[in-house]
Amino acid sequence: MKSINKNVLLALLIAFTACKTEKKEKETSQVESPTQPNIVIIYADDLGYGELGAYGATEIKTPNLDKLANGGIRFTNGYASSATCTPSRYALLTGVYPWRNKSAKILPGTAPLIIDTAQITIPKMLKQQGYATGIVGKWHLGLGTGNVNWNQRVSPGPNEVGFDHSYIMAATQDRVPTVYIENGDVVNLDPNDPIQIDYQKNFPGEPTGKDNPEMLKMKWHHGHYNSIVNGIPRIGFMKGGEAAKWVDEDMADDFLKEAQRYVKNNKNNPFFLYYALQQPHVPRTPHPRFVGSSGMGPRGDVIVEADWCIGEFIKTLESEGLLENTLVIFSSDNGPVVNDGYYDDSVEKLGNHKPAGALRGGKYSLFEAGTRVPFITYWKGKITPGTSEALVSQIDFLASLSALVESNAKSQDSKNLLDVFLGKSNTGREELVLEATSRTALRKGDWAMIPPYEGPAMNNYVNIELGNDDEYQLYNLKEDLGQQNNLAKSNPEKLAEMIKTFENIRETEVEEIESLELK
């Protein structure tokens, strides 16, 4: 055998070792650093099950949402956790049933933060996995510790529960303070015109909707008769902060621009955006571009406006080359309400439109329309379009998204339904406890059970059946979607099974039920 030059042999050995090491590092890198998709949750406010064309609406046009529904998974048994806003938002972000937290109820604008800063949340979990995290839009989960000075940085808030960036309104469009808050600071605040907020008494000399109807461009029907901002009477009293006050008609555009800006600023790294729309919650204030667009008055017009905003937002994802690597989830915080506090032609111009579709009840109700809502998952090229009857809830986002990004984070009530959300499985939840203004009920399989509750059967202000009855109610939703035939007496075995399941989940006796206050 001829001798080999030692230098040549050494060079070959080094090259082979380097190649092997590079290959091993590459394989390790691929395992440890999978391509992480962007995640966007778009959350409507008071949008009912029957509001979209994809869910059977014929009187209103929602082409952009229909495109998402028809291009992704349209869930027919998708639920918010609650029939009102704050509890649903709490459950979505934390993966915990809202009835476990006594503070998770409709909050005034001055309420303290109801999410414990040590608690796991979707943004906190994703942040741990290297995501940028942002919220744009409605918050309504409380701010500060109970005595907020709006002229200084407001904390704790979204930034303390996992969001890197926040651009929000504190509560709702009909509640003071009527200002945007960016990362804890009121936007455009003039220090020479400090903000004062009070939910109990007015400030001397400040006009109100109750005492100064001549100043209003929108009349109040119930509950909304305190401070006047932009010609609209609100819940609560506010003084000062004139330069910081929002213009209601610009709100949809303002939030859209912030959402688009967030995407563009974070497009080079995985990001999570919680885009919480204000529509179609009251006061319904469409931009002049959309006035008259639905033929149904302001309520229909803001639904058309919201659909347009979502279309523009999706265009931004597409133009930035992000659509194929972004999971988009769309849903609503609770069911619909037509008149919710203002005279805005919502009843008079409703026509043949059925906001709840074939469901009974609406916002505030334990009947199906209170919590069964439009529910869509869309991921271009990854989700095969289809319709799913699987029982799913927004409370399951935390565990499911945790699985998506290979996190070990868990919460008390959230279930991993990732395969269901991605259209790979039709096996959803077995059961789900639903809540409406501190009352709870059970959905299990094809059945719904509502325990007896005192209180009126109907709230006449909003014209919605609340689900209260002095006897148990049991419905087979597969045969009776509109919940017209109470089977509690004719099927005692099924009722007993439902009650047992319900009590096992609730663990403790139901506490005293709070009366519904439409404020």
C-alpha cells in the first residue's frame, strides 16, 4: 500500500468531521426551532350566530368573513364561555372558566385588573416561546389596582399579563374613559387638562345625557345617560382629557391601522395579535363611508364596516407575505342584542335579518344564542376548508395554541383541541359549562340543560329571553335547535345524568345569582 501524505489525510479527516458536525447541528436546529406560525385572534363584540352569510344570513353582506369561513373550518358548535363580554374575554385569555373568578362580570371602566399577573395567559405562554405579543382594541378586563390615576401610566394592565404591545380602550365604547391607552399611557393626553373619572357621581357643571338632551346626536334608551362625549351619552362620568378623547366614527379605522402597523412592525419574527373589534357593540357609530351600507341602520352598517376591516387586515397579511404562515381565528364574545341602550333604528330597520339565526335567546341569555357564536379557523394552505360539528370553546385556545408552539403551559379548564381547530379531527369536547351573568348551564353531546333560576324569564329592555325558569330545562339540540320542547320531565334519566355532570364540574354549590343590570 502506498503511503498517503499525512497532510492530505489530516485535511480529509477535518473536512469529514466538519461536515458531520454541520449536519448534526442542522438536524438539531430543525428539531429545536420549528417554524413557528403567526397567530391572530379576531374577536367581534356582540356578533350573533346568524350574522354572517356563511352562517345563513341573507339580509346582510359579509364577503370577507364568508371568505375566511369558506376557506377554513366553519364550526357550527363553537362557543364563547359566557353570554357577556368580560367573562368571555377572561376565559379566552386564561383558559379558565369565568365563574371560577367572582370578579369576572361586566366591569365599569374603573375596575381593577381581574387577571392575576402570576396567572398563565395566551400571550404570556407565547412570549415564553419567543413570540412578539400584541393587543389592539377592546380590553374590558380591568386596569390598575382599583384607584387609577389616568394622568399617569396605568398599571397593571395588558402589558403585565403577557402583551409586549397594547393599544386599547379600557372598557367599552359606551363607558368612560373614552380614550385610547397605549402601553399604559393615555394617547394624546394634555397634562394641562387632566382626566377625572367617577362612576357614582358627576363633576360640578358637567352636562349629562339625562339633563341635556339638546346636546345629543344619539338618544339613550336605557342605562346610557351620564357624561356626553361626541354627542353620545355614556355610562359613567368624565371630566377633562379633551384632546385625548376618541372620535367614535373613526374607531374602526383607528384600530385597523394599529393592527396593520403591528403586523408590519413584527413581520420578521413570530407574532401573536389579539385584534378585539368594538363592533357591533353600542354605540354603533359607522364611519360616514359605511352609513346606509346595510339598509338596517347603524347596527347593520357597523357589521358591514367590521367585515371590511377584517378584509383589509387579511390583505395586509397577504401583501406582507404572511398569510401562508398565519393561523387566523375569528369569533365573537357572546350572542347578539338588537337594542342595547340607544335609539339607533336597530329594531325598526332589522327587517328579516335574524341575528341569532335559528337559536333562542341572545346576549345575557342561558339559551343557545347567548354563547353559540360564529367560530372560524383559517390557515391558508394548512387547513383544508370544511364544516365541523365538533363541540369547541374559546376556553380551549390556550391549551391548543400551547400544543401548536410546543409549550408545556396548561390551565385549569382549557383542553387541547388543536387537531380539531386545524381540521384534522372532529372529536371535540364532551361537555361544556356555559355562563350568563353568574348563572351557569351545561352543554353535553347533543343536549343542553339549564338549572332552575329565579328572576324574570324575559328582559324587556333588550327583548331577550334570559333562560330563567323555576324548573329544570332539558333540550335535545339535534332535534330541537330552537329549544322549544323541554324534555326534563319526559326524560328523567338524561336529566339526572346532565345534573351529575354539571355538579361534578362546578364542584361547589352555585352561589347566589346576581340580578342583571344593563349598565
